[in-house]
Amino acid sequence: MSFAIDEILASLQVVLNQVLPDDLDSSIAIASTLLPISVKPAGIGSFIAPSANPVGDIRGYYMEADAQIRVSTTDTLASLDAALARLMAAFSGLTRRRYVELGILRLGAVQIDPEIRQSGQGNNAILEQKVTFRIVYEFLKIPEETEGIIQTVPLNIELLNAPDA
């Protein structure tokens, strides 16, 4: 397989960032970590379809990964609960069509860490809780526009001291 897992992970991170709520209170911070489980070729040996513009093959891969999303706040436990509720609503509120547009084929195994971690004291206290989603993601690699590819190679061959036939 000719692909870079880093490229697939970066693409999935962009997708997650599109789904994560961005209108949260300023005291809320959301961070995510992707943990790949498996990568498999889609289509026939990762070939999905030919592309006319730019010319090349569209390649596809399926990645199963755990997305660990950490929600933290410098505010109260109630604001942490509200942020978690908004996070869950952001993922569960998508239509099937939107999931497909994003490349998310399956989203499941939601696991909310029962432990709420606290670091710091007093005004510097930070409350944090983790949510884990199991995602099956379809990554499509479109061929890139290339420049300066040699279309033909001139064959100007002179034979010196060629034996006469």
C-alpha cells in the first residue's frame, strides 16, 4: 500500500474539528487525540475510480480509530457537564448524509470516562473529563496536479562504429 497514515490521521483530525462545537464558553477547552487501530484498503487494492482532472487514480482507505476527546474547564462542574452535553449533541445530531460527506462510516462505542480529573487548586483549578468514540473513517486520496512531467523523451541515438551488416 502506498499511503501515509499521517495523512489519513490529519484528514480525520480536520473532520473531527468540523464536528466539535466551537461556540462554547471561553472557560471550556476541547482537545482530541486519535489512536489508530487498523487501516485497510478500500475498493480493489485501494483503487476507487479513475480521475480525469487531474489525471490519476483515486485511492481509498478505511481507518478504524479511537478519538479521545478531553473536555476541560476552569469553571464549575455544571459547565463541564454542559460542555459534555454539547459535545455529545454535536456528534449525535449529524444526519446520515452529513456523516457520509465527512467520510464517517460508523461512529460508535461512546465511552465517557467516569472519573473527573482535577488539577490545580482554588482559582487555578481545572476540571477535565474524557470521552472516547470509535470511528470508522473513509479516506479518499485524489491525485494531485503535477507540473513539469516529461511527456515524451526524444530518442536521438547515433550509433558510432556500428558494424556493417
